[in-house]
Amino acid sequence: KNQVEQSPQSLIILEGKNCTLQCNYTVSPFSNLRWYKQDTGRGPVSLTIMTFSENTKSNGRYTATLDADTKQSSLHITASQLSDSASYICVVSVSNTGKLIFGQGTTLQVKP
Amino acid sequence: DTAVSQTPKYLVTQMGNDKSIKCEQNLGHDTMYWYKQDSKKFLKIMFSYNNKELIINETVPNRFSPKSPDKAHLNLHINSLELGDSAVYFCASSLSGGIGFTEAFFGQGTRLTVV
């Protein structure tokens, strides 16, 4: 069964600190892995997309890693800001089907 | 300019009613989707249209009927609304149905509450 699991479910950190979110997946055939940020009351917005041949990709203070062998990904946020408070969703694309399999998200709260 | 726009943003209606949610994208994409986000925040695909043709139809009650008048629009009509239909519905669009390396852009969502 195609599945994406994320941990932790929620996280509270102080402004300026770093954090890492985890994603494990069992999706086949694999096309690519995406991290999305979803602000409260808004639609998801893409942060990074990685294919199986990419190990790491950065977007500003966000750095995603991918280990296609262990089927794990992480999203590292550096020097967190209050505006980083949101849900972060790991999404895996199934090859040749157009389907996106979503994790349940990690809710991050950055406190001053 | 909003890339993917949905209307309405909020919809409160009684059980048994029929309602529609509209979606439009101005990105020139050829594929559009409807997703449902439940109370546990999981997003699940409901339908996907490529160039007005249905390509993904997940196990969704036939009370839900998508309609794509052209590739820039994908509307969702729901008949005989039930309490369990309460959720946030997201429209999205991409190029070429997600095959390969395509980005999906999401609308802001429509929060449907059935009372």
C-alpha cells in the first residue's frame, strides 16, 4: 500500500532555532518527493521537489534530503522565523499515474 | 493574480442539498485535480482531469461529479450532501498530469460544512 508517514506530528521551537522534520515512505513506483508548506487556511505551497537521484535540495532556509535506498526524507529548517509556523507536508509522486500520496503533515509552531 | 482560484472559500449548507464548488487556473496547465482534506489533515485525491478528460477517479461516492468545461476550469458538484462530506476541498493544477517532474499548484481551499 502506498503510504507516507511523517514525524513528529507536531513540534514547538523557539524563534532562531533549527529543526528537522522526518518523512518515511512506501510508494512504488517512485517518481519524486516533494515538501509542501501549508499555512492555516491556505493551500499547500511547494518548497522542494527531488527525484531519486537527488540527495539534497535547498530553498532558502529550507533544506530537504532524500535517501532513496532507505526511503526516507528530511526537511531541515535553519534559523526559524515566526512565519515558519505552518504544517509541513511530505508528498510522494507515483510514477506515470499523476497521483500524489500525502503524509499527514507536521505542525510546526515557532514561538518568540 | 491568483494562479488557482476556488469559490466559494466557505460553504455552509444543510444535509440533502446540492452544491457546487468552482475552480479556475490561469497558469496554462493541462491537468487539474480535486483533493479532499479531512479532519486529520490528510489530503487525498478525488479526481484528475487532463485536457478535459477524466484520468483519475478514486473511490468517491457518485454523488460527487466533476465537470471540466475547458482545461482552465474544473468544477465539483455534490448531490445530496451528507454530514461526512464536511471537509476542506482543494483544487490544484499542473502540467502533464504529474508525469515526470511537474509542479502542482493548489488553490486556497473551500471549507464545506454540512449541518
